[in-house]
Amino acid sequence: MAMNKHIFGIIFIVLFAMISVVSAWPVTVTANVVYPGSHPSYFDITITSSSNPSQLPTGTYVGWCSDSEHTITPANGITFTAYSTLVTPIPPVGETEQWYKVNYIINNDAGKDWRSIQTTFWHYDGGIPSPNPLAPINSGHYTALITGADANPLFVPNCDQKYAIELFTSDVQTLFIEQTQSCPPVPEFPTMALPVGMLIGLVGLVFVIKIHEY
């Protein structure tokens, strides 16, 4: 019986830690969407409120479309659910997008025409709209990005590199913003959730070990 309590304590630590990690995402945000973007990019997306500002701060971000099958009307005050593409499995929505390749592209698009960049994201979500609303694009830029992304199908951003955060809201176009990976990279969870969870779990483990000793 005492051994079963010991095992239960260990399981408690693991489960509590897992729950803490999962709680970091998704994040609910309110954002203003402006087309075209000024970076240059497809959109300027300004997050005006965030349910977890330590995880996803307010501010203006480079924005893109990851969904060639729907449309969105740029406006202020749109509510999105945000998912990090560094979390496994990569987001539970917008699953047709190939996010590893998207993350490769946003880290290797310097000097490329923004229309060509956006068209690569449509390519990797299952198809380019026909006719392409951004035509004409720079075919050399487009081909170079596709070739590079296809050669790096499991790309994971390193320290100080960029990664995509998907912005989802039902029945409209799914968007994403670029965020910079922290240096050194840190796990994707709220600052205090996992340490507190681990502490509680450790206290529980010590308690059941003491019972076992007696």
C-alpha cells in the first residue's frame, strides 16, 4: 500500500507539470488587422489586449495569411485564439499549413518580395488561390523560398530566430504573426506555472515517501 502511494506521488508530479505546460497556450488576444502591412508584409497586426501578456505581449507584429480557402476583412478589435508553432503537436487548428516550413521561410526571407513570401505560405496550406490575387510575383524569390523550405522540412528556430504564432477565429481567414525565439530558448509555459506545479508535486512526493518510511 505504501509503495502504491509512492508511485502515486511520482505520477502526480508528472501530471501537474504537464497541465502547467499546456496551460500556457492558447492565448486569447484582441487585435487590429491592417492591409497591406508596412514592414513590408501581408498584414500589420497590432495586439491590443492579451490574456497572457508575458507569453504574448501587446504590440504590432509582422502578419501573414496561412489560409488560402477563406477571407478576412481587415478591422479593429478582432478576437483571435493564438497558438504557438513551437508547441507539439503544432496547432490543433489550421492543420493543413506546414508550419515547420513556414518557420524556415520567415527566417530566410530577407530581401524577398512580400508578395512572393505570402504566396509560399498559400502553397504550403494546400494550394495557391487561382488566380493569385497578388500576381505578378517574383518567381525567382518564390522558387528559392520553396526550394529552401522543402530542403528543411523539420526546421526548428534557434535562439534569436523567428517562429510563427497562429491566430485563429472561426469562419474567417487564419492568420499568423512573427515572434522572436528567446535567447537562450525557454520552454513554452507561463513563468510561474510550471515551477509552482513542480513544487507542489515535490511536496506531495515527500509526504508519501514519509508515509512509506513509517
